[in-house]
Amino acid sequence: GYIMIDKGDGLPVASDGQKAIIQSNYVYFGIEPSGKWTWAGQRNRFEIISDFNYALSGDNRVFDYTYEGAVSKIDEHSFRYEIDFDNKKTIEKVIGGGIEFKLNADYNEKYGTPRLLENNTGWIWGDENAEHFKLEFTNPVADVFFERRNPNVIRVYFFRDRIEVSKHNHQAIFSAPDDFTLRQTNDELFGLYDIDEWFEIDAPYYTATDLSFLNHLPAGKHGFLKTDGDTLVFEDGTKAKFWGTTVSANALFLTRYEDIDDHAKRIAALGFNLVRLTHHDARWVSPNVFGENAETTNRISEDHMRIFDKWVAELNELGVYIWFDFHHERYLLENDNIYGFEEIERKSPNAEGTADLRGYSHFNDSIRLTMQSLNKQLITRINKETNVRYADNKGIIFLLLTNENDITNHFGNRLLKAQNVPMHTELLDKAVDDFSNKNNLPANRVGQTWIPGPSKLFLNDAEHNFNQQLLSSLREDDPNHLVVTTNSWGDNPMFSLPALTDSAVIDVHTYGEVGELEVDPNKAANFLHWIAAAHVADKPLSVSEWNVETFPVPDRHASSLYMAAVASHQGWDAMMQFNYATRPPTGRGNFNPYSMYHDPAMLGTMQAAALMYRQGHLQEAVKTYVFAPSVEELMYTALTPKSAKILRTVPEKSKLLIKLPKMEDLPWLRETSVPADAEIITRSDFSLVGEGDSSATSDTGELYRNWQEGLYTINSTKSKAALGWIGGRHIELDGVAFDIKTNSASVTVQTLDNQDIASSQNIMISFAARAEPRSGRRVPTLAEPVTGLIKISAGPGLKLYKHKNGDNYTELDVKYENGAYGIELTSDLKTYWLFLKR
């Protein structure tokens, strides 16, 4: 494990294989004359002085003080803190404030119960004479206590009850066990930089090469998309696999009509054959599907749907299929004639006069009926560009009934009595009684929607009934399109899966963060394990949202290749990055995680990922394991990748599927059939990774992840790549060697002519590293040069080119010795793509 200083606030964190052990944050509370507590946030500034040597400063406007401090390394396991406060005025009454430490209770078995040191001088977690974490102040602080008597949440207050004009100093040492070493901040690890040495890519117009040759022209030429067990196939028998992205919100409605064809061409050229169209109904999007300043959300605006039609038509013409959401973020309005609208509005965190329908929709018939009505309006529309009804468009392949709207985990509690929504509580109580009586289950347990057990059986049944009503209504007008009910998202436990099987495919949303390649599967889950945990046997799997946060994640350059590699190995069917654009794609605007179209870190490797995934450069797993939990374990516990080791470790080496059991209380749920050659595992603690292992190789031999080193490699005959902390390492794959200097980067060598690299006449070399805006959050976004040496074994006679714009290529010098090309990556290349070809 490691301890490090968070660059946001200068506080310590501890992690074990990327599993958080200690997290810390500032907490400050004032008090109003009425006695009400108020938040009194502190502003913090952090500066790196040198290795493991940091300066802190900040101020608190409510408490009226400023502070300055320093953090420095003592040894490999401890930091020294020094903080000086300058209190400008006396405040007679405050609650208090300082630092809150959250200690992961999973480690209490190892370290024991945390304890407070005497005289308000800190805390210790572990044996004083053996392994322990410890924060110890030289002199007492105002207070050290367990928050709400929870020994795993400790607050250290510098101020308590009253503040006087004063200056005071605090010194402390934070120390960790011997198996936890100091780690630099992310800025230090990725390398301090001078952004003036970086370069700009001409987004949103640039593409390194044109991958649109991979697409069917037009989309729909093979008929409607169908399912065959766990496989997606078109009506004529053509198997299907989709690499996609998303166009949403203002990008849908505010992009100039005459520009849409150019953006569609770029999307196809980048290698996408699927686009999700969504956020068309969001209240913050203006205009949206209902028009501009609409008085009701019961009717769509034909005028504003015209540009939507254009997106569908242009994308389909270029072989890009459509995933269409019926509901994403629709907020109901006062004029929508909704039963109990006032109490939903009161509980919705949004503008006055609007109400979030999620959760309530499953029990309130007036909401369900307005959703059905809107679905009918949308699916029976005739596209004004093509004169084809949406229901008849074979270029649309997926319809989503409702986005992130499950009651099994997220929104089933919205109707409880404690929520003060009596009209909806009455609806819930009736449904609880009906289910309890029908299945001879105790009503009090069924109604405890926040606790695993009978309540999760009930909520799955209620969600299923809601799904069936929407599906039945939709099928009156559209018997052909594949329908997804809602998604597995936001850490949903496996007890949410039964109702999701109403979908033609199981759909997942997943978001990663910095360091996904470093997650030890024996200890923690990364963002791809959450996908694997929802892959129900007998069902295709889609991911309609994936990305990495909090932006800008410095190693996001690796995410698309990592996603494509694991998706290929696991046999996942449709992957959609979120988001190509939320605003009209132009050379202006903000730098944000939902505008991939002008992000060099994502663009640098996105085409490489698309090519590898869609052309089948990687093999699917040799062996399949099926996790088959019992009814008791599935429905009466909260199984997630956090708690079930099998969900984290099997995907590292082999394919993972989930088998759902037959349940008497859910007669509509059919027992999942599994492949005949699969190995069925019933233990959630089963692991394919040894307890002390630091790496794993896929059973195909093509994928390797070393979480201790944060390194990932792809080694097939057509694609070879090195991702993560590759700087300063010699990485040798079959016929390709990487000696990269840039600390964190992704480098890929692959064939564009679908031949093995050794015999290819057209090889693409893609690479990427960090990308940051020149100032603030405004574009242009600048790309960090990747430097080093690549050696590629291939036939003689190839030349090296740098791609500029359009069809223009610039020839570069390249050495060919002993059957290998030596390619120097230098900072003056100012590109992320090279081509070795005839």
C-alpha cells in the first residue's frame, strides 16, 4: 500500500491496491442565532516545492482566518505537518472545524478498533508496538473525537465553540505501517510540465485516418438487429459488434443544420458505428425535444425535432447506427396533469415548477401513461429527412425506456413515509400489501425498501410490472427494435439484475478514475469489474456510458484501449463512450469530460481502440466461469464487485457470466441457461488471482496487467500496445519493443490492412499522454508529447509518414536494421499518429 498527500487539500490518504483505507477532508461548521448549523468551508491552495515537500495555504471567510503550512517527508512511512492559523476576529459561537478522517472498517480486523490519544493529541489505528497508522500532534488541539460515536470516523478540530483573535501553530506527524510507503502526488508522478512545450491538435476536424470503411453502408442494410442467445445478429444472419459514442443535449439541437453531415463523417471516420442520442429531454437543454420554454412535456416539438432527424439521417447514411433514449432527464411540469405533482416537485432538487419522475414513475400511473404517450409520439414520427417512420428505421438498433431509473437500489426509497409524499406513500403501501399477501411474505420486511431481502423481491417485481406495461404499449407501434428497460449503474448490487432481464440486452454505466490499471483485484474493484458483474448469461451486454472522472484524469489516454481490450476478451457487444459532444462541436467552448471530440488524450488512442475491437484483433476468452449465487445470497445480501472477489478476479483471466436462479416469488424470471463447457462457481469469495500476485495474464495470453506497476500490455498478431506507467521501462512484445521516456503514456502498433503486423503493408502507430487546456477550462487543449523509441519487426520497403490534415502525409526518416524499423518519438513531432506503409 501507499500513503500520499492529496493535491486538492494537502491532506493524507492511504490506499491498499487502490482500495481506500484512509480518506480525509476538511469540515467546518458555524452556527446561526437560531441554533441551526451552517457549513463554513475553507478554501485551500497547494503547491509542490520539491519532491515530498509541499506548501499549504488558505482562508475561511466565515471563521475569518488565514492559514499557511508545510508538509515534508520524514522517512519512507511518515510525513510532518506544520500549520499556522491567523484568526482575524473573535467569534463568540461556532460549532467547530478541522479535519475528518474516515478509516475503512474492513481493516479493523487487521488493525483493531481505532483509538484516541490522550489530551486531544491525535489518534492511532493498530498496535503501538507493531503495525499502525498514527496522527500525533506535538501539543493538544481543540478536540479529537469519534463522529457520532463511530470509531472509524475521527474528527480533529482546531476550533471548538469559540474563536478568538489569535495566532497559533500546530505540528503533527502522520505515520503508516512499514508495508505502506510514501508516494508522490499525481502531479509529481506524471511529471511537472511546461505547457508551452505541448502542442495543439486541430479538433474538432482532425482524424488520423478514416476508419469508416468498417461500417455497413447504409446502416440497416442487413435488417433489424436481433438477439440470438448472448449474441447480436442482424435479420440476414450477420453478426454485430458496436463501438460507439454519444451526442447529447445542446449538441443535438444547437449544432448548425448544415454542419451535421461533416460531424457525422468525422464520427464514422473515428471508427464509431453506433451513436447514442440522449439528453434531448433534459430541462437544462434549451431548446429540447419539447421546444423552447415549453409549458408541457406531454408533447414533442416538430420544429425542433427536424435537426434531430438530420442527425439520424446523416449518421445512418454513413453506416452509424442509433441508440435512442425515450427518457433521460425529463422533468415533469405543472401542466402535465400528474397525480401528486406538488409533492414530487417539493422533493425534486431542481427549478421550481418541475419534478423528477424517477422512482415515482413505477407506482404513479399518470406518470407511466405520459411516458407511454411520449414514446408513441417519438416512435411513430416520420423522419422529415428520410420520410421513414422511426419505428421502421432499421438503422436504429436500441431503444432505452428510461435512463438510470431503477427502484431496486436507487429510487425505491422515494415513496417512503419518511419522505413526506403521502399520496405516493399510499401507492407504495398498497403495492407492498398486494405483493406480501400474494407471496405470503411479512409486509414489514417487504416495505423495508432500503434493506436486502423480501423488499428486493418486491421491488424487482414492481419494476418488472412497470417495464411490461411500457413494453406492451411500445410494441403496439414498434414490434422490431431491441428495447433496454434501464441500466445497471451507480454501484447497483446484483439484486438489481432480475428486473433488468426484461431488456433485450443488459446495459451498464461505469465511470473510472485515475489509476484504474493499478487496482489490485484481490482488494478492490475497478470500473471494468462493474461491467462484468452485470453480464447475465444468455443475454448480450452493452455499455451505454463509460468514461473516467474527475476531469481531467491524467491517465485517461489509456481508458479506450483498456476498455476495448477487456470488452474483446469478455465478448461484450456494444460499447459507448460518454460523450462525443454535449455542446455543438466547434473549435471553441469548454474543456470537459463530455467533449471527447476535442480532447487529444482520448482522441490519441480512440481510433486504435475502435480498430482493435471492431476488426477482432483480440481473441475472446478461452474459458468461461459462471457465478451462480443462491437466492439467499443474491437477494438477501448486497453482492457487488466490492464485496465479491469472484466478480473482480475472474475477468482478469477468463470470461465471467452471471447465472440467475429461479425464484418462486418472481415467477416471470426464467432460470438462466449457461454454456455447456462453462465452470459454475457458487462461492462469491472464489478467486482466480493469487492473494500475493501482482499481475495477471489473460487465458488467451494476449492481455497482461501488472497492478503493482500500473502497466497493461496487449500482444496479438494485429495489435500491440503498452499502457500506463511505461516510462523508463523496456517492454518487449512479439516483434515490437517500446522504450518510452514519458512517465505515463499509451502507445499502440497495429495493422490497418487486417494482416499480421509482421507482414502488413500499412501499420498505424498511435500514442497519447496527458492533455490540458492552456488556461482555465477553455479550449484549445494542448497535448503532452510522447517521447522514446519504438522498434517494429516487419518486411522491408516501408516508409514512415506523419499525418497532417486531409490526405496530406509528411515522410520522416526511419532506420531499418535486422528486420526492424526503429522509430524515434520526439517532442517536435507534434502529432499522436504515425504510419509505416508502402
